[in-house]
Amino acid sequence: MATAVSKSATKSHPRSPTTAQPPNPASAAAAAGAAPSKSAAMAELKSRVLSALAKLSDRDTHHIAVEELDRFIRSPPSPDAVPMLLHALASDTQGLASPARRESIRLLATLCAAHPDAAAPHLLKVMAHLSRRLKDTASDSSVRDACRDAAGQLAAVYLRPLAASAAGEAGNGTVALFVKPLFEVMGEQSKTVQSGAAACLAKTVEGAGPGPGVLGMFGKLGSRVFKLVGGQGVQAKGSLLNVIGSLAQVGAISPQNMQQTLQSIRDCLENSDWATRKAAADTLCVLATYSGHLIGDGAAPTIAALEACRFDKVINNPPHSIENVGCATVPFVFR
């Protein structure tokens, strides 16, 4: 009996097919609204970023805009948002006030430091943006200082690990991304622009820091700097000499190049430009402090050159410079 009832029930109520029923259009629309597409989310984020950038130029909204942009940078919704943020910060928007330009540069460096891997493919674009800001006649000293600090921060992120390794020469391609655009800026016929580029070069070297690979990375930079210093087209020779001081601080001057370095600096002590003479004396002090063991036979002519400047009122305390060079080299010359 039960079997007959079961068969009858089966015939009266056939099993539902296993194929899925078509979705409810209303449910699909609701799901789409609950999870917006990736492109729509990126478009919304871009709109918010551009809106915040526009607020940077207004004194009343500047602080709020900085906080908002910092949040976007620290916690982007996805890794794909990093290139979009970078592009927005590096855009050449016309009419930006100096505080907005300065803050955009700072935020750009912060973005690269917070997401180094995602930003690495765009490092060339970042350095090109810094170069344009240096050359821009609308940039004031605060913008140039921001470029300098950004160069140092970027070097700490991308060059310091290379300098810390023994295979520093493997990072020459990355070093070129920093150095090449800055040397191109040195071709501008403006002392202010050249000084800004030289400051960025010095900060790049300092940002890379000392390490076993630093000589392989920056070993040729000194000769390039002195080639510019000896040329006629460079007006900011004093600022370029500061790059030599930075190279000495991180140990990027080889023993083979020290005598050429000293001779070039001695030539600068006789330059007609007071800033160049002062920078030359200051650079000798730095060399004596950080690379005194390399001066060797160059001590005597260097001290004689400084003695000749003893009564130069522009150079900051020449006798002190002489004392530095002498004290640094005597133990190595007479041991």
C-alpha cells in the first residue's frame, strides 16, 4: 500500500529539475547596487582626491585637505589606487599656490614611502615632477626645499637598501633615475634653479647613506660634479661643492679620486664668486672630517691654499679650516 501511495505521489508531484532557475532581475539589481564596480569606486576616489587637492590652495581648507589626503595615502582601498594617487599628486595643475605645491610634493614622497613596491614603477615620473617644480619660475624657496627633502626621502626608500648591499653597482640604473633628471635641471641658466637641483643631489646622496655599495653607486658622481664646476655655464658652483661634501660623508670618494678632488677644490678657493670660495673651504673641512685618511700627500698644497685665503673675510674662519685639514692628515702622513 505504501508503495502504491509513493508511486502515486511521485506521479502527482514530479521532481524539480536540477538546472538553476533564472535570477530575479530585482535581486540582481540590488546586488549590483550593494557592490559597486571597481571602476566606479576608483572614479569616486579620484574625484575625492582631486577635490582635496583643490582645497590645498585655500588657507581655510588647507589643513582639512592635508588630513584627508594623508588618509587616502595611508589606507588606499586597493593597491590599484596607488598609481592613481601618484598621478593626481604629480599632475601639473595650473594656478596652485606655493603651499599646495609644497604639500603635494611632500605627500608624493609619503605615498612612495608608504607603498614602495606599488610606486616603484613610477619613480621616473616622480623625479620628472620634482625636476619640473625646480624649473618652474613660480616655485619659491619652500617648494625647492620640499623637492630637496622629497629627494632625500625617496633615496632612503629606494637607494639605501642598495647601498647597504655589497653589490652597489647593481643599483646604478636606479641611481640614474635620480641623478639624470637633476643634472638636466643643472643646464637651466638660473642660479636659483641650479642651486635647487644641487641641493637635491646632495640630499639624494645623504639619503642613500653609507654602506659597502655606496662607492659603486656614486663613485663617478664626483667627477661629473667637478666637470660642471669647472665649466662656464654653471652659476651655482658653491651649491655643487656641497654635493662633494655629501659624497665624503657617506664614503663615496675613492682613494684614486681624492687628489683630483682636492685640486678641484683648491681651484675653487681662487674663484671670484664669494659663495664658491666659502663652499670650497667648508667642503675641505668636511673632507678632513670624514675622509681625512685619504688626503695623504694632498695635505701640504691644500694647507698652503688655505693659508693664502687667511685674510679672505668671506671664508668662514680659514685658520679653523687649516687646522682641520692639518690635524686630520698629520697622523697618516707621519705614521
